[in-house]
Amino acid sequence: MNNLQQKAQQLLESGNYGLIVGYEKGTSGKARPVFIRKAEHASKLIFDESCDQNIAVYLYRQEIKHDKKKVIVANHHTLKSIVELAAENQVFDGDFMVLAFAGNGDIIELNTFEEIEKHVATLYHGLTEAEAAMMKKIEDMSLEDRWAFWENEFSKCIKCYACRASCPMCYCPTCTVEINQPQWISVPSHTLGNLEWHVMRAMHLAGRCVTCGQCGKACPLELPIQLLTYKVALDSKQFFDSVAGTSICADNALAIFKPEDHENFIR
Amino acid sequence: METNNTNNFEPKVVAFVCNWCTYAGADLTGTSRIKYATNVKIIRFPCTGRIDFMLLMKAFANGADGIIISGCHPNDCHYTSGNFHARRRWMIFRNLLDFIGMDVNRIVFSWVSAAEGAKWAEVVNESVDQFRQLGPATSYQKLIKNSEFQEVE
Ligand code: SF4
Ligand code: SF4
């Protein structure tokens, strides 16, 4: 048993904690989320580079909402999402404990939002080199090429909404896509409706996306739709100096304003 | 009456304006008998803050070649801050559209007060000229055609 498994076992045996949300070995070299309620199952837990899924999305799910005090094993994506969810009052201080990892692999216990926020401040916020290169590739295209690129991508979307389900920030009980009076987003998946869906998703995540990339990873058709929310996240930073997932009390970029906000296109 | 000849092309333009400033301004344009392009269909909103970006998407999806959005100048909002919120949203929205390859020159943003009847005529005329230059929104029309086919099926 490694440190994490021992720790999990102790926590469950102590009776103070009823559920551990973490990762277990999945198929084809991937990790998948696991929900552990019994101490003897603690040995299922793993934590390595394969554990890149953002599992903050489970924290507020109905199925585990009423479980006795929870523990979540968090990678850096999950940690940032927890901070943003805290800022939006979707998770509550003291409802769960976070197990994070130091650079040397040591387990760090984070019990309060303040501790989580402090820890997150030590993490890198921004796109990876590969992600930044993808953004640049698209931004460097001509307008026509960019349109052709996205038209092709949007045409593939089957509107399964896995991207939405995987995103910790998409928690509205009734999403605009489910509203049919009026029907904002068409039911059949044609390119026009898909484009509207993706513009809407990105706009609703402006100033809230923590650039974890989970939406893109969840897409069964591998649409690089995380780049759309990266775009609004980067702009929120550039225009409004707002970076989601860094503060447990910050307001969303689009929920506030400054009279001196500067643009150069309004006549 | 579809024509691809950009010289005779008359763009379909929708203007989303706020009730308190630009709508009143456009009224003044009329009562001052200033002539301006007739391409524009004006839709009145309580406030620029109410002009959801999805409404703009729907205008394009229904065949608009260009859109004008206009409201009270900063610090003049009837509801104090609706236009400030709207401005932030437009900054993000405009860049997002550019990122997916839409020509943001098809949307004109302006502040027109209730006293600026002449400015409204100018904004509309300039915008219509600009949209005429850009020609019909053909790339979007292609998507519309394709979607109609699918929805009927
Ligand atoms: S990258 Fe995608 S999944 Fe992650 S926060 Fe942003 S929109 Fe949500
Ligand atoms: S996960 Fe992919 S296919 Fe499914 S709705 Fe999102 S973009 Fe479309």
C-alpha cells in the first residue's frame, strides 16, 4: 500500500469520513474516477500522470451530495475548479477535505477554502505550451481559414453534451439548450445550431473557465472545443485581469464592470 | 430577388437599440426629417444590458447581413450600469466571433444619445455602406440552407 491508499484507509476507518472520490486504474492506460466508501477498497486508489481528469464536477452531484463528510483526491485542474466553485457558492467550506500533492509526491491535507486558495496560488495558471501553440495556430490563420476550420469541427458535433457534463462550471439545473420556449439551440445537430451551441457555451464560461481542458477530453469526436473557452478565458485576463480559479471570493468578469473598461470598436 | 452582384446588393440590417437613448435618438432623426438608409429594422430593448448575444446569433441565423447595436453613452444608462455590463460582454463576444472566423465588421457598436438624431443617421448610413461592401453573408447563408434541409427531414 502506498501513502495515498494508507491515508484513505485511515480516514475511512476513523469514521469521520464516509466517501473518498479519487482515481483508479481504468482501461487502455487511462485512469477513471472512483468512489470509495469502504476502507478495504482503499487499495484501488492511484495518483499518477494518468490522473488528469478534472473530477471537481462530482462534488456537487446529487448522488453523493448527502454522503457523510467527503474527501476528494485533487489534481491541479480539480483544485482550481474547487476554488472557482467556491467563489460561485456551489460548494461549501468544511463540507469536504482535499488531498493534494506536493512536488515531491507528499500528500497535503487541505481542510478549508482558505487553505485550498493558498495552495492553488502556488500552482501554474495558464495554458501548456502545446495548448498555447494550438491557439496560435488558429489565431494565425486567415479569417476564411478559421471559419473553414471551425465549420468543419462544428459539423461533427453530435450534441451529446458530454463537454457540458464534464465541466465543473456547467452546473445549471436547466441549461439554455434544454429550453424550448423559445428553442434557443436547435435539437437536430446541424452546423448552424452546433455553432450557436458552442458560442453560447463559451460565452457562459467567460471569466469562469479554469482552462483545464476537460471539455475537449470528454468529447467523443475530439472536437478541440476547449480552445473556445480558452479564448474567452485569455480575453478575460487580458481585458479585465480576471483569472478564474484563483480566488474564493472574486466576482465573475462578466458580472461586474469598471467605468474605465477600454475597447476601441464602439462608435 | 437574390443577387450576388455586390453593387446592387442591399444588406438586411437589424438594429438592437435601447429604449432610453438610441431609440429616442432615432425618433429625433425622424422628427428632424433627416433621411437615412431604409435597410435597417429597429428592435427596441429596455437596455443594452438586455441585448443577449444569442439574439444577435439568431439575427444572423435568420438572414441578417449586418447588425447595429446601440445604446446610451457610458454614465448615461437609465439603469445606471446596463451599458457597462453590455460593453464587457461585447468585448468578449466580438473576439470570440473573430476566433471562429466570423467577420466582426458585420456588427457595428455605437453609443447614440436621445439628443443625437444626426449621429444615428450617420451611424446607420456608414454601417449600411460597410455591410454593402462586405456583400451578402454567404458563409452563414450556407449554414442556414443546410440547417433548413435537416430540420424539415
Ligand atoms: S476547459 Fe472546459 S471543462 Fe475546463 S473549465 Fe473550461 S470549459 Fe469547463
Ligand atoms: S462533447 Fe463533442 S460531440 Fe458532444 S456536444 Fe460537446 S462538442 Fe458536441
